Amino acid sequence: MTNKEEIKTSIHDKLEELQLLAKKDSLSKNLSGGQKRKLSLAIALIGGSKIIMLDEPTAGMDLTARRNTWDMLKNNKDGRIIILTTHYMEEADILADRIAIMSKGRFRCLGSSMFLKNRYGVGYTLTITKKVNTASADNSNKVTALVKESVPDAVTLGDVAAEISFRLPQNANTVFKSLFASLDGRLSDL
């Protein structure tokens, strides 16, 4: 950046992008843990660095803040190499062009998200939240029947009062659109 106006504009844009504009005059010691992480991320990106290393950039953030941070990282990765560590496979899947998985201090596998899913993946997890007043065995049976109608190889992982979860095989992604349409179409019945 060449002048003070460009720097001010960049600072404003990053704070706005990370929803920290309301805290622009606060001392960092007065920010929450998630806000401090966002501030650190903004500082790393404002400098125009070509290589940025981030250690669990969304740890301690709620889901909405995490997703906003992911969007911000995706919007700012052009022309940069961003290396990050995470325990969230969803985060790695969304942000990474390549994923390296470490165990006991050693790299165990490396590749694109699709490569790793095809090689090691067990499929997808579908979790459906039930209305509390309608969470009955009958409703669970109806939901299970509908899911298995679209994906015969679906496996029920859990069925508790508030939700029911299924493991769907990797190759089931071709029927997701029709499955979700069926679930939406029978929402009131289920």
C-alpha cells in the first residue's frame, strides 16, 4: 500500500468484512477471544503478504462467525498462499485446495478434498433436526423410510429426541437434490 488513505480504506474494509467495525476504537484486550482471532486475521491480510500462516483461525468462534471468516478467507486468497491448521474437516474442505492430515507428528496423507474423500471417506452425514412436539417414533420411521427410499444404503447413526442422523455413501451425492426436495415437500407430514 502506498498512502495513508489506501491503508485507512483497507483497514475499514477488513473490519467491515469481519463484522468488527463497531469495535474499531476498542483496545484489543477488551475484545472477546473470537474477536481477537478476527483482528489477527485482518492484520495478516492487510499487510498484503503473499504467504499467510494461520493456526486454527476459527477456534472458539460460533458457527455464524466461523462461516463469515471462511467467506472472508475465500474472498482474500487470490494471489496468496494461505497455510492453516484446523481440527474442523468442514473448514479444510471449504477452504483448502490441498489438505494434509497429520497424526502423531507425521503427515499421513495429502491431496485435494475429493481425492481424500474418494480414497478414505466413508460418505456424508445427514442430520435432521426434529420439532420437539412431533419427535415420535412414528415420525422417525417416516423420515427413515423417506431417506432410505432415495438412498437405500443409508445407515441410521442415531435417533434421539431432537435429531436423527444418517450416514450416506459417497456415491449418493447424485440423489441429494431429489432427497432434499422430498424432505421439503413432506416437511409438515414429517
